[in-house]
Amino acid sequence: MKLILLNRDAASRTIELGRWSLALLSACIIGVPLSLVAGSYQLGFGEGIASEQATRISTQEQQAIDRAVALAEMGVEAQSRLTAMTRRLASLQAHVTRLDALGSHLTDLAGLEAEEFDFSGPPALGGPALMLPVGAPPGVQEVDKQFTALDALFVRREAQFDVLAGLLSAEQLRAEATPAGRPIRSGWQSSAYGARIDPITGERAWHEGADFAGRAGSDILAVASGVVSWSGYRSGYGTMVEVSHGDGLSTRYAHNQRNVVEVGDLVRRGDVIALMGSSGRSTGPHVHFEVFEHGRAVDPATYVRRTHR
């Protein structure tokens, strides 16, 4: 094969190519475009892989972000539920504390043994352990429903206990305000209610109370709770205390050496209200004890025989 090289300024030249030279030239001519095509393909393929990898990483990052957001939202919801449960538990604990206090108060009012009804500790329970099939744990809504039911039960029990406490308190007040027992700690009954021979005149007379003799200066006790309506000297009675107990009941304690209460004082059963003496129309240290029902003197023996709670 011959190649003619043309040149304007010089003479033309002719180059004769052999078989191997021709093959080499053809390879060069064909190889350059192919190299360009191959390079372009390689460049494009690499960019495609990089783009796909970038897309895959971006998707994974987004999924991770979505999972983190979902977990954060679940954490906020769980914290909110925990806060609500904590508040419900605090409310129930307050109810339990109030019920314990009411139970102790009722025990005192009813006169029960504290050891028999101990509200400070857990109830005595027991029995053999019988295993039940294990099921799925209760859900949040079920637990909240149980809290609501328990809260309502506590409210009902508190209302019932309040009513019962009111009834027992009223009954206790009535019992406390009802005369019972003797007005002295020690001594003896020296005269009964009714007709007797007057110790001073020696004539038959009516005695409107009961006399309890003892040592001068010993304690005279209120036989019921009430308010002092008289404290001072009265003709025939000497130094006297009168206590009003309500419902038309009142008691008198006469011939005292000295009174230790004043008008308007609130006294409870068993309180010391005077000291035994022999003031007024008396022959020796004793307390003249009278009981009045709606202004009329009655036999104190009925009340003296009573035992207070």
C-alpha cells in the first residue's frame, strides 16, 4: 500500500507501507475511537454506581432518622403515661391513708382492741400457692381501667366510713353524756334516795339524792360529760357543782370542800370537779349526788349501777 503526502512548498512524497505497517496503522486509527468510547463508558458506569450508592446511603440515613423520631415519640408517650399513672397512684395512696385513719378512728369509737384491727400493717393473708396459666400482661388501657375502678371503690368506702364514724361519734357522745358510775374513786354509799330519817332533825324526810362518804379532800368525779352550769355556794347544799349533760339531764355534787371547775367549763366523764368536804347542811365529809331528768330529781341508783364504756 502506498501513501502520497502532499505539500504546497515541497515536492510530494510517496510512502509505501508493508503488510505489518498497514496493520499497525489500522489498529491505531480504529483504537483511538474505541478508547474514547470505552473511557466514556467507564466514566458513565462509575458515576452511575456512585449515584446508586449515594441514593442507598441517603435512604438508610432517612430510615434511621425515621426510626429515631418514632422512638422519641414513643418515649414521650411512655413518659406521659408514666406521669399519669404516678398521679393516679398518688391519689390512691392518699385514699389508703385516709381509710387507715378512718379505720383507726372507728376502732377507737367502737372500743375494739387495737391489736385486733391493726390498720398500720398489711392484712394477714395466706394459703397454698396454686399457679395459674401465664397469660399476656395487661395493657395500659386495662391497667388504667383498674385504677379507675379502684379509685371509685375507695371513694365509696370513704363515704360509708364517714357515715359510720358519724353514727358512732353521735352514739359515743350520747354515751359520754349519760351519767354512769359513782362520783368518787373510793368510799361507800352512806344514804340512798327516797324516804329516810333526817340525820339532823331526826324526823322522817325525803332525800332527793344519794350520799357517798369518804375521806375529806378526796376527789369528786363527773359521772358524765357536760358543761358546768353552777359552781358556788347554795343554801342547804353548801359548796356545790352542777353539770348539764344535754337532753334534759343534769347532775349535782354538793357539800364540797372546794370546787375546781367554774361555770362554762367543759368536763368529761371521770374529770375531777371538786374535793370532798362537809359544807352546808352536813354531818361529815361526803358528796350529796343528785340526778335530774327535765328538772325533776330521780333515783341516782339507776345511773350508778350503769357501767360506762
